[in-house]
Amino acid sequence: MTKVHRLYFHYSEYPPSLRVLFTGALIVLGTAYLFAMVQTFVSHADRDGQPGLSVQDLIIAYSGTKESSRLESALKGPMSDMIDPHDSVHITLWIHEGASEAGYADTVQPILENNCYACHDGSNPHLPNLTKFDVVKELTAVDTGASIVTLVRISHIHLFGITFIFFIMGHIFSHALIRPVWLKCLVMGVPFLAIVLDIGSWYLTKLNPAFAWVIYIGGIGMALSFSFMWFTSMYQMWFMRPPTDLIKDEAELTNTKVF
């Protein structure tokens, strides 16, 4: 008989109620992860003027372009679909002409009011308030990427949130039958290492753009691990029955001493 750790139980050994609990958690976590991927794509894609999410987009997001303003980067990237191209040209010309307050009142403010005030009216503290000239003027400075204050604020949110996500996912996945065991441990451990390297590279990318590759690869690693654990858990929970020699019989469970 294949020796199995006394604390290991396959999904098939659990009652249907517990499997339903696991399944519900997987469905909600899977849906949330998909929305997170969409949000990441929308927030960072197209910053380099090319479709899709590239390493260059991440460099611009965290390190800036060093060639144009934050407002221009937003108009070319995540906000490109929110404003008419002709209006974007007028705002860009205003920036290059010195971003005067008179030009703001005559040209830029009406454009922002029609296209941007719905979200950037000051009601959301995490978005710049474009109803104020001083705020808009700050956005016309050279783009240096996300500020350290912003990175610190979102770092602790991601560290706490993703840890909980992969702890729950890993706990459910721990009941899957995967051999060799080191592969199972690797799949469960990769997301935790990836998130530390990912978030650490947000700061390092401001010093050296090459670290954007770590962010890119870390995100892929987390997504692959999440997908593998999700589909494996769902399949084995409802469609697979493991070899009989891995299932503990009732007598064994009754006589096992747990310390």
C-alpha cells in the first residue's frame, strides 16, 4: 500500500457538503481573479502606443516615460478610449505650449468636463481631481511613473489580499493527488515567491527598467499556478476517484493516534 501522510485526505474522502463549500470558494475566487486580470490589463496596456500589455507598458507605468507628461501618457494609454482623439491633440498642444491657466480655461477644462469629470471630480481620493487647475498643472510635469507614496499604498493591499487568495486556494488544492509531491509543493509555493518579487520590482523598476521583466514574469507565474490549482481541484473533486490504495479505510482512521 502506498504510504500517505496521516493528515492527507483526497476530495473523495470528504462529504458532499464540504466539496460544495470548496467549489463555491473556487468559483468566486476564479471570477475575482479574472476581473483582476482585466483590471490589470486596462490599467497598464497600450501605454507605449501599441496594443496589448507589454514589458514597455510596465516600464512606463512604474518608471515613467521621461519624455512626456503624466497627462500625455494617460491620454495615449489607459484613457485613450475615454476621450476623442481630436480633443487629445488639443490637450497635448496646450501642454507643449506651456500649460497656461488661460489656455486651460478656454480649451482644456471644457474637454475634461465633458469626458473626465464623471470619475475625476474629486469624489474618489485615489484619482486625480481634474476639476482643479493646480492638479491638472501637476500632471503636465515629466512622467516619472507611479509615486513611492502610491506604490506603498497599493503594496500592502496586494500583499494582504493575494496572500489570503493563495492561502485559500492552496488549502483546497492541498487535497489534490499530485505526484511527485515536490511538484505539488512548487505549484503552491510559486505564487508567494512571485508576489514578493513582483511588488519588490515595482520599486526597483524606477531605478532600473530591466526589473519590469520580473513584474511581467511574476504575473504570469501567479496566473499559471492559480489556473493549475483551480482546474486540478475542480476536476479531482467531482470527476476523479483516486487509486483505492490511497484511501484510508475506516479502521485505520479509527486507530490512528493524532498528536
